[in-house]
Amino acid sequence: MKVLFHSHFIKKYSKLSKDIRAKADERLFLFETDTKNPILNVHQLGGVWKDHWSINITGDLRAVFKFVTKDMVQFVEVDNHNNLYK
């Protein structure tokens, strides 16, 4: 899977702690190599995030993406569960 990052995602990612960025890097690499890995909990979203999908970074942190093509996604947001789905 080809992965792109929106400038908003990059800005929010850069504000994460070093430890959380390392965990995010692990999960994003896993996503690129094995999008169906159950640890990612890939799932489609609804509401304001209709047409977007999410993966778990930590117990509370999520990364939100959308499909650009069937083989390419763009990550657009990274935040905790409560901030994303309020």
C-alpha cells in the first residue's frame, strides 16, 4: 500500500511525544506492509468522517486516512479517540 501524509497530519504528528511518534512509526510501517493485520483494527468511520478509515496507534490514539486510489491512501489526522469522534 502506498502511503501519503497530508500536511495537517504531519503537523499533528510532529507534536506527539518521541515515544508516541515511535509507536506511530511502527503502526504506519505495519499498515504499509500488512493492511489487514488485526492489531491495527482498520475500520471505516461515519458521521463527519464519512469516507475515511482509522487505525489504532495506541489504546487511545488513532490515525485517520482516506483512499486516494485502491492502492494509495493519505493519512489526514492523528488524535485521541475522544477528540476525533465527539
